[in-house]
Amino acid sequence: MNQTPVYSVTQVNQYIKGLLDRDKLLAGLLVRGEISNYKVYPSGHHYFSLKDAEGTIRCVMFRREAAGLRFRPENGMKVIASGRITVFPRDGQYQLYCSALTPDGIGDLHVAFEQLKKKLWQEGLFDPAHKKPIPKFPRKIALITSPAGAAVRDMLRILGARWPLAEVVLLPVRVQGVEAPGEICEALAWANRHQVADLIITGRGGGSMEDLWAFNEECVARAIYASRIPVISAVGHEPDVTIADFVADLRAATPSNGAELAVPDQNEVLDRIAQLEGRLVQAVSRRLEQARKRLEQAERCRMLQNPMSYVDDRRLLLDYQRQRLARGLSAAAGRERERFARLSAGLDALSPLKVLGRGYAIARRTDGGIVRSVSDAVPGDELSLRVTDGEITCQVK
């Protein structure tokens, strides 16, 4: 009889967690609700609940994600939370792990913003490696903005005051409304096609999210990404963030800030030049003073006063070196003669002729073999005896 298996509480919780983690819908949700029971723990993690008229869901936002919040959540605030749902096995309760949290009230625009942001990020349009450096001293700057707004007047004023050497070209476009994205894209493409500048600033003044929406359109983002000319995005006020800010080579907090980032301050450059000029004068003065001291030392030099003294000194040195060389060669020759005498004496002592001189003889057969033993000769053999002054022929009896 088959028995129903018994599972532990942990096994059940882990199984349910696996089911939720494999659900693609629960892996990336946007949830709208009202914040309640909001708490920030010393660890930096945020814990709260999202509720509506008929339900509640527990939520957690870890410190890393919470660090990116641009506002402080409060109880009663209506928000849209982005994240995934899973189970914490220890207590068996499911909860929403938030990766982003934004105030509610902007409706479908916010959803579109987040979706496009995620899409372009996955495609690599926000990659820092693609961002081009901003030229330090731009010669020509193109402003792609509305010709009638206060933003363009502020940018022109700041550019003229900070760096009047730069030529400014205005490419007028609408920055609000249905036609605005297309005009901004066409202006970016035209500026690149004709190389009208070596830096582009595009943007507008502040407004609502609907007012700034032209800079959240995908076509504008792709046009900025495709620009071969570096682009500064200068849209809205400092808290405003658009898709164009993420794609541009540099984000400015405001149009005025964009103009400040685009060019150096001529007063600072002049001060820097004056500092460098002073350092150059000091360096040249030091070099001249060092050269003057060396010249004075040269004037007191005996060789310059009497050039032949140098030759005389070298002649004395040559004689000294010649004497040292002669003494060295003589000593080396004496040592070699002594060594030769020792070797000759040793060789003479080992010579066979010395042995023969003492009365010994060397017996050889007719075939040249040396007789070392009685067994080496038989009666009748002829032998040659080598003595100190010659050879004696004899016969063995």
C-alpha cells in the first residue's frame, strides 16, 4: 500500500519558492498601491506593505536598491513598485522584493518610461564605454532647442560670458508636443551629416513629465546614441531625469548647467595662463642663473686659462702609466720564467733517460714490444737493449 510522503516545513517552503521563482510573470512586476507600515532598519533595508481597497502585500527594498531612491517614501503615499515576488523560506510568507519605487500619479507615462529605460539599458545604449569625451575647448557649438524659450537665452548668455571664442549655431526645434521628437531627431541627424559643430547641447527648460516627454521618446534616444558629435543633455530642472540623460555623453542638471559644462571659464583659463607664465619665467630665471654660475666656474678653470696645461697633465699621466705597464710586464715575465723552470725540472725528473743514466736498460723485441717479464722472451730471441748512450743487440740463451 502506497503511503503519502511526509514533507518538512522547509521542504514545502522551498518547493513553493521554486514555483514562484520560475514564474516569468512574477519575476518582473509593476505594482500600484499605498504604502503602510513603512520602516527603515539600521541595516539600510526598507520594509513596508502595499495595500489597496481589498488587499495587502508585504514588500522589502534592500539597501543597494534603496540608495537609488530620489524621494523619501512615507506612509499613505501612492507609489508604483517594480520587482519580483518570491517566498522567504524561514517564515513561509511571500513578499515583493522591490528594485525600484516611484510616486504614482503619472499613469501610463511612467510605465512607458520604465519599460523603455529597461529596453535601452539591455541593448547597451547607456553603456559608459560608448560615451564620447566632451572637447575641452569647443570651437563651434550647436544648440538644438526651442528658439523662443528662456533656456536658449540663458545658454547663449552663459556661453558668451564664459567662452566667447566659441561660435554658437542654433538649430531651432519644438521641444513639446507630437512633432517635437521628430524635429529633434532630424536636427541631430542634420548636425552630424553636415558636421556643423564639434559639440551639441540639446534640451529645454523645466516642466511636467508630459512637457518633457519628447526627450523620453525612443527615436530621440537612438538619435543621440548614433551621433558622432558629443551630446550634452540639458533637460528640465535638477530633479528631472529623462531617457536622453541616460543616453547622452554628458548629463547637465539644467540648460544653464549644460552651457557651463560645455565650455571653460575664460577667467579661469586666463588665471591658469598667468600662473603658467609665472612658473615659466621662474624656470627660465633659474636656468639662466645656473648657466651664469657655470660660466663663472669655467672662467676660473685653469685649463681654459692655459689650454696646454691639460696636455701637460695628460703627458705626465701617460709616462706614469707607461712605467706601471713596464713594471707589470717585467714582473709577469719573471713569474713565467720561474714557472717554466719548475715545470722543466719536473719533466726532467720524470724522463726515462734519467733512469737509464743510473745503469738501467730497456729490452725490446724485434717487433718493438718491451720485455717486462721472463715469459716475454724465449731462447733464441734477439733483443735490443737501450742504454743511456745507445743500443746493444743481444740474443737470449
